[in-house]
Amino acid sequence: MAFITGLLVLLGYISNVGLGFSSLKWTAVQEGKWQIVSSGQMTGLSTALFFVTLILSIFPAFFYVPSLIKTIRSEFPGWESSVSMRYALHYFALYQISYGVILTMHIFLPYPWFPEQSIGGIFEAFLPQFMMAVFGFLLFYHRLHDIGFTRPVKIGQMGFMVLVFYLFSAFLLDRAITLPIANFFGFAIDSWREAQISGEVLQARNVGLLAGVLEILLIGLFVPIAEEMMFRGVLQTALVKRFGAIAGVVGSGLIFALIHVDPVLFPSIFVMGVMLGWMRHYYRSIWASVLFHALNNTITVLIYFFQ
């Protein structure tokens, strides 16, 4: 029962990704380019996907959660010798159920819950990452080493590769991949997601020094730990065990790019995901990918903060 209802909740996760893409608005701009922005308006398709996501995230949970609790009492700890696809399924299902609860609260309670230019508003923006971290530690607190929380091998080489990968992503990735693909498909290079992040950082700075520092710490450190736990720690580990290293690294990178819901930056985020996955696999530690992810996020947010 836990496995079957968990699969239904997982369909809610997939529907939620579709909901994100359905909310994008394609606007013709000069020189025949298409600019993609988040419209924030509900269309017929996005409304349908919203309710599909809500139904699949909430109703199976009434059967899934009691079944999972029974399974945990009888089988945890130690289902297998390492993290399997079943572990990944339960992790993503629990995350999606909590996300469905938040969607339900948005229906009945005024949204946003806190003013945008406030400390509460900053924490509200990072609720998905908080849920990633909470359920990750709840499921794997007794076996964090299985999802990569171990000492990396070849630490000196790892530090050098983090620097090399960062320099590549900062100075060559857009020129080599993002711009050519965007030009081929006629996309304007402006990213709605990057503009949103920049706006959130500037809002936090305007609130005060404490809010600005908190925004930097959350984006620069907490987000990398939470996202790496989900995608390189749990998902990639399970995919590598089931399908092999190449499929695991590429598969986790592909899903990582999809959930960011940014067609313009999809190629570059996918390449970043593959680089993060390679580092986690080669150096046998999630801290390798966390370090690269944190370096990239921190420098980016500092640029926004001081611009």
C-alpha cells in the first residue's frame, strides 16, 4: 500500500513540474526573439494541473502515511545495504505531500503569509528547500553516509576541480551552451528565474543588513545542502545503484534542470547538474557537489547584493 500510494503522490510531483511550465508566458520581443516570463496568471491548463497536483498530493496521503508508518516500524532501519529506488520514492512522496499541504493552505489562507520585505517572507520563499532537508534527515538520519555525507576522497584534487568547474560555469558555460541554443530556438537570453532571485536579494537588502545576510546564507549555503541531499544524495545514489553511474549522473542532472522550470537556462542547468553529479560520484561524497553548488550560488548572490 505504501509503495502504490507513494507512486500516486509521485505523479503529483510530476504534475507540479508541469504546472510550473504551464504558468510561463511567451512574449514576442524585438528581432524575432521570444522572452519567457512567469505570468502568475492561471490559465485553463494551469488550473487543471493545479487541481491534479493537489488531488494527487493530498488524497493518497491518507492511505500512504499510515502504511509508511507501519513499514517504518517493521522494516526500518536497514531495508537494504544501500539507498534504493524505494528510498527515493518515499523521500519524494513525503516532500510532495508537504507541498500539497502548503498548496491547500494557500487556498484558504491569504497568500503570501508574510510581507515580502520581511524576515518571515524570506523564510517563506525557502519552504521547499526546508522540506527537502527535513524529510531527508527524517528518513536517513541513521545512515547519512549512504547518501554521501562522508569525507571526500582526493580532497586536494576536489578543491582544484571545484575551482575549475566554477570558472567554466562563470565564464564559458553561457557562451558555449546557453547562448547558441537560445539563439537557435529564438529565445531572449533574459531568465525570469534569475530576475526573480535578483529581486528577492535586493528586497532583502532593503529590509536591512540582517535580512540581507540571511538571504545570502540561505541561497549560498542552505539551498545547496538541501538540493544536493535530494538530487545527488538520494536520487542519484538510487539511480546509480539501479542503472549505473552514467544513467544516474545524467538522470539526476536532467530532473534537477526540469524542476527549475526555466527553458532558457535549461541547457546550462542540466550541464551544471551533470558536473555536480560527477563530483558527487567521483569523490564519493555529497560535500564535493555541495561545495561547488555553494560557491556558485554565493558568488552569484553577492553580485546581486552589491550591484
